[in-house]
Amino acid sequence: MKDHGSKHTQNHVRERNCRRGDAVWALWLRFSLRDYGFCMGTLFLFCLGSLVYQLNGGPPKVLLDIRQYLGQSTFADDHGPQTPQVLPFPSQVVYNRVGKCGSRTVVLLLRALAERHQFSLVSSDIHNKTRLTKHEQVDLMRNISSIPQPYLYTRHVHFLNFSRFRLEQPVYINIIRDPITRFLSNYFFRRFGDFRGEQNHLIRTPGMKDDERYLDINVCILENYPECSNPRLFYIVPYFCGQHPQCREPGPWALERAKQNVVENFLLVGVLEELEDVLLLLERLLPHYFSDVLSIYKSPAFWRMGNLTGTVKKHTPTPAALQALFQRMRFEYDFYNFVRQQFHLLKKKIGLRSAAKELATHNPLTPALKYDLEPSRYRR
């Protein structure tokens, strides 16, 4: 009886241990499968994210190399090769110029520079088609990519994502200005042209009726005429946001995408109010294109030619109208202040000391109220 009871107890213990072992194994297996699924899901999302990132662009390699050279790595894929000892040379540069932000002055400079430095300059005469269909985007990007290198292509066009269509992404540059000042310059330029001729506006806007041409700027703003309201006032941000339909809608989505593109795809976005510093930075960062640009810009011959591009018959709106404009352009000013901060950080990185006053944020009404006091060569 004793032996039988002892064997029964041992069997019971063994059975209980087996059950416990099975339970532990089942529990471990359950967690292992869950962990495996989690890991595979994470890996899938990472790969998908990497693919989307590559298809959506990401910084061009030459831009990463320049940032490494400057010692201002900001991307995970910057870390790897050692800092290049020679400033990298981008052989493909696109200047998707923003209207009434000094672009005619810069194009005049580029014509002189292209002849001096022997690079291909293609300046499009298309001024009124910034948004393109997918087919038009592909055609334009293929045409740009076929230009003999080194090239600099310039056109009024919203940002194009070459990588999305499996094309090599060029390095972008651009210049913007105070949004209200830009709007005022465009408003009067469309109506009255510039110093190149009194009849200039008749060529540019031949279909404009006199009641629209001589519409008081304050009436346009305070009575919410389409030209002085959104979405027409949402002008600068789409140049950096891109061709997505949502880029045309004033809001946080377009604003954040524009900022992301500035950081990832633009070597430099300058501000017109500090144009000489912009040119100096371009000379430092892209010497194969912009070497001697400041000496050309400051030459008497260029002064005489450049002053012809200033808009005529401008005057300042009332403070109430300016305040209304500012409220409607809050996303434009958010972007403008972001670009100014990035520009000033780059100046400090280069070691450029400037006489221009660098404020953390920009008072939007000050330059507009002093609009008629600005030198004409800065009012393009």
C-alpha cells in the first residue's frame, strides 16, 4: 500500500509539473508569436516608410554632402562618409522663382554669370502656369534633366519632386520677401508696370478694364475683392509645398509640407530684404555659378539696368487695410519667419556678419508702411 501510494504521489507531481511546463510553453509561444508579429509589422512599416520617403524625395546626395562640408548635418543619412574636404559641386540647380521677389534682378545677374562661367542657363518665359498636371510635371522634369550639365534652370513654378518619378533630384534655391510687400508690388505692377515703359502694363494685362485697373487698394482689401482675399493671397507657400492639390489650400498641411521641403531640398532660401547677403551666400555655396556675383551686382552698369525693374505708382494702404491683410496671410507670415530664421542660421554657420538687423520674428507692418521709402532696386 505504501509503495502504491508513493508511486501515485510521484505520478501526480510529474503530471502537475508537465501541466505547468505546458502552460509556460504555451504562454511563451503566445508571447513569442505576438512579438514576432510585432517585429515583422514594425519592419514592414519601416520599409514602407523608407520607400515612401525615397519616392517623395529626401535630400539629394550632393545637398547632404554640402551640409556635411559645412558641418550642419540634420539628417540620419548624413552620418556615414567622412566630411568632404572640398565643397561639393551641384551640377543641377533649379531656381523656381517666386513672383515679385527679386527674380528679374537675379535672372539679369544669371545671364551675365552664365556667360562668364560657362554653365547652361535656361530661363523659362512661362510666367502664369505654376501648377501642372502629372503629365506636364513629367514632361517638364525630363526636359530639365536633359539640359547639358552643369545647368541652372529657372521658372515661376511650384516645387517639383523629381524623385517621385524616379528622376535625379536637383538642388533648389529661391528668394522670398515680406508677404504684404510682395502682394503690394504685384498689385500695382499688374496695373501700371515698371520703369521700363509707361505702356508696359498694357502688354501684361491687356484685358484689364479701367475700373479694375484703377481700383483703390483699400477698397479691394476692406471689401474682400477676390484679388485681395484667399486663396489668391496664399501665394508664397505653394512654391515650396509643391504640386499636390492641397498645397493650394491655406492651412497647416501646406505650411508644414513647405517647411519640410525647404529643409530637405533647398540649399538656400534667402530673403529679398537682405539681398546682398543672399548673393554672398550663393557665391560661397555655389561658386561655379555665382562667383563674382556681388561685383556685378554693385557695378554702375547693373545699377542702371536693375533700376528699370522697379514697379511704378505704388502707394501704401491704410493701417486698417494692412491689418486685414496680415490676418488673411498668417500662414504666409509663419512660413516667411521660418525661412528668415533658417537663413540667419545659415549665415552664422558660414560666419557671415551682416549689417542687416536680424530679429527672431518679423513685424509684418513695418516694411509695408515704409514701402515707398525702400530703394527701387529692391522692389521687384
